[in-house]
Amino acid sequence: MTGALCEFLDGRWHAIRAEARQRLAELPPPEEDLTTEQHRAVVLAQLQELAKAGYPEIGFPEEYGGGGDVGGSLTAFEMLGFGDLSLMVKAGVQWGLFGGAVESLGTDRHHDAHLADIMSDRLLGCFAMTELGHGSDVQHLRTTATYDPATEQFVLRTPYEHARKEYIGNAARDGRMAVVFAQLITGDEHRGVHAFLVPIRDADGNPVPGVRIADCGRKGGLNGVDNGSLWFDDYRVPREALLNRYGDVAADGTYSSPIDGDGKRFFTMLGTLIRGRISVAGAAGSATKSALTIAIRYALARRQFARPGEEPDEVVLLDYRAHQRKLLPALARTYALHFAQQELVQTLDELVGENPVERSDDRRQRELESRAAGLKALTTWHATKTIQICREACGGAGYMAASRLPRLKADTDVFTTFEGDNTVLLQLVAKGLLTGYQQHLHELGTLGMARFVTDQFMGAVVERTAARSVIERLVDAVSGQEEADFADRGWQLKLLEDREKHVLDTLARRLRPAAEEGADPFEVFNDAQDHVLRAAWVHVERVVLEAFVAAIERCPDPELVALLDQVCDLYVLSAVEADLAWFQGHGRLSASRAKGVTAAVNDLCKRLRPRIDTLVDALGVPDAAIGATRHEPERQKEQRAGDLSG
């Protein structure tokens, strides 16, 4: 059964996952006592080995020697999350961000000149977007690129210290070129943020004149990645340096674009770079699976305290309900996020061939961007929380470097803030949800607003799910039932859907004063920011549940369906339990029903305990990604047996 479940989890790109497991098994485990420079050298060497093996070719266009398989490429990045995460990040910078920007934002002249070298690592590059003073606020970056028609060059300038490019991967040591995001100025017109492909080092590795580079230094983790800072001192680059798919400048300085409006063009450009967030979420999921595998296998071997009257036999840690409570709900949530991630990758793969300029209905693209932002936030926060739980669950053994847990904790910590700060990303999700009725703020009263949000807007949200007909059938089956069984999937779906509707409804009420005469819209929004973040969170939790339901629906094996049903129950009921105060306070659950949720979670932990080997092994974590912690208890047990016999 384990093999069948693993294959089902692997999904469409199972061959890529299998090959990645084999590749990871051949890599030596990362050493713990490397200096920063040693670690960087090891990671660069491994990156070059990946290039030789053809790893980066999966997602690049076929006409340049790639495989044209975007979903496969994202899956391969996800699998790198089982190994040294510095290698995953370095690969993500080189092929996902740098190479992805050249491919998505450039045109033939950039593709012909650079894509083959980017895939082969002959050209190492950077993705220079973030500035010290403007991290999440990309639209208002301060680096400028002013066009000079007399020389047909752009002049890149860092106007003051907080405009320097900061935390840029590959910049401190290995990068030779950078995709630099800057405010394009031509004539007297500011055309917003555009991307430029510029050299930052010469053939000998020295900074080119006009570019200053500094090493960000040692970090809390990911020290195999050479993060650096970049400044541009009136640095001149040719007109052709502009990545001009969505905006171009003629020799005389005339600006043109296939997209009307600077705002729409900006968001179209960023939308093409969505793969970074999806990759981070996938790698975070892999790291979480590694931590859970380490902690659960340890808990299956480690014994502590004996049952009364049964000395000297001690109880396995995972037989304690408190220990199950630590690990099994986290495992269930990991399964749920896995299926949501899988659905996201599939959707991107379907959309990638469409031209965003020509697309008449970009609703799916906006939905994809929102889902990517929301899942990246929830998955990386889940990784941070779960890895800490796993460390504690292993006691002192989990604090040993050999367990891998300290390294996982350190390396994933930054995931919550790079590729978009999670708090900002949830605001992006919430604003996307609110877009549907912003134009009606002036014309709808309170009751009309509530009706619009409930009847029109929420209908559109539910319509976006992957298993619409299944969801509607399950929800309709429990309409009017207040005391449905906790395992009733329709009741679970309706409960989370109802919570989302209510939160969005009340958020709309809190934001409505922004439309009143004399109101300060910023203050109104700022005062409701807690509600904004909550609206996004409950929306994504509902989406994750529906992705799980869709996965179960397409599973052909009845035995697997029965097992996944229980895992899904544990995911949703543990999520409800975590928010019991809201469900009780808003009359969705009585006090007795709320107690019943906790009892149901306990019961599910007990019922899933005998199946835990199958659930953990099916995650497919390569043995090379599992620390030495799991071997320690066996040695202790053997020593104890020897002591007793002596």
C-alpha cells in the first residue's frame, strides 16, 4: 500500500520525482562544519553537476534545448528541498529567477544570446529586485534607468543608500550578470518598473566599472548561497539591455508597449515570474516532510516510561496521545498542502502557454497569482512551526546536528519572508478577494454590500475550486443539518465556506467607511488589517481543503481513499479546533460540539497511529535527507538489554 500511496502523491510528474530521489541518494550529505566559502564552493560544484546532468533543461523552451515542461521543472525544484536547501535556493536563483526572467521578460535577442549559457551554468546570474528600503513594495523601487538617446544607452543609478539592491543571491561571488529592476525614464516620462539584463563582473570576476558589490556576510542559514549588495553609479548599458517583451524604447527614446497602462503592465510582468513563489512553497513542503519523517521515525523507536506492571518494557513515544497530537495533525496538514501545491503546479502548467497580452479573460491568471501567494504563506509558516515541533519531539537528539533538524530549522526560517513577506502576501490575497466589489463601495448601502459579497462575490469564489460539482453535491447534502457527523465531508466544507463568507462580509463592512466623504482610506484599511489577514487565511484554508477533496475524488484505489479520508478529517478538524473560539463565538458550534471536535481529533490520532508507517514512508523522503536520530534509540535499547542481562 505504501508504494501505491507514494505513486499517487507523486502524481503526474512521478518520473521526475523518482529520478530526483535517485540523484539525491548519490549526493554526499552536507557537512556541518564548513566555512562560508567552503559551503559556497560545494554548492556551486553541485549546481554545475546538476547542469551537466541536464536538470535545468526541463522547463526551458524546446527551441533552446529545453524540455518545455514547466510543471516538471517546478516539481524538480520541489524535490531539491529534500537535500541541502542552499543548493535549492542557488538553483532557484540561477534557473528560476534569473533564467526565468530572461525567458519571460526578454525577447529573441536575449534568448538567442543567453538561454543556452544560463542552462549550462556558463553564465551565472542574479535577480536584482529587492532594495534595502523597498522589499515588498516593488512598484516603488528607487533604482533608476534613464535613457540617453544621444548614446542609445540606459544610465542605471542608485540614488541613495536605501536604494541599493540587497540580499541578492549569486551577487557576492559567482554572478556575472544580473536582471536589474529599475524605474524606466525616457524623456520626461516615468514608465514604471522594468527589467534590464546587465553585466556586473568581467571575465576575471571583478566588478565592472560603475558597479559596486559587497558581500552580505554569514547568515542564520543557507550559507551556501552568496548573497550580496549592488550599487549602480551612473552605469551605462546599451538600449538592448532592456528586457523588452512588455515595453520597449526606440533609438530616439520613444516608448511603446503592447499593454495599456503602467499598472497593468507592471502586474503582467510580475505575473510571469510567479514560479519563484511556487518553488519556495514546494521546497518548504519538502523540508517539512523531511522533518516529520525524522521525528516520527524517532518516535516509533524511542521508548520512555513503562506501563504500570509491565516493567521493564517502556512505551514507544508515538503511543502517547500527547506525542501523536504534536505530529499527526501536522502530518495531515502537510498532506493537505501537498495536494494544494500539486493543483497549483498543474494550473500553472496549463496556463503557461497562453500569451498574457492576448488573453481576453485573465481571471485564471489572477486566481493563480492569489493562490500562489496564499499557499506560499501558509506552507512556509507551517514549515517553520512544524520543524520546531519536530525538534522538540526528538528532545536532545533533535538538537544534534546529525539529526538534520537544526539545519532544516535554520535554512527554512527565511522562507517566510523571501519571495514575498508572508504578511504582505496575505494582504495581496485579501485585496484580490475584495476587488470584485470595490467599484460598488459608493453605491451600495450596508445591507446591499452584504448581499453583494454573499450572493455575487462568494459565488465566484466557490466557482473557482477544482472540484466544483463534487463540492456542491457534498455541501447540498448537509444543508439545514446542524448536527451532522464530524466526518461528514459536506459539513466540513460548509463550515469552512461559511466562515469565509462571514469573515469577508464583516471585512466589507469595516472597509466601507473608506468611501465616505472626508475619510482617510489608509487609516480605515490600517485599522482593519487584522481582519484583512484573517480573511486571506480562512480563504486559503478553505481552498486547501477543497484541493484535498479533489485529490481523494480522483483516487482510483478504494483502500487509499479510505485512508486519505481519515487524513483529510484530521486536517480539517484540527484546523477547526485551532479556531474554536471563532466557531463558538459566532454560533457555528455549541459548547458540546466544540468539545466533540477535540474528542474527534484525539480519536483520529488513535485510529491513524497503526497506519503511520505507511503515511510517512509514502512521502518518499530520500534516506539521504533523514538524519541519524532514528538510529540512536536502537543502540540505546541494545545497551539497555545488555545491562539488564548482565
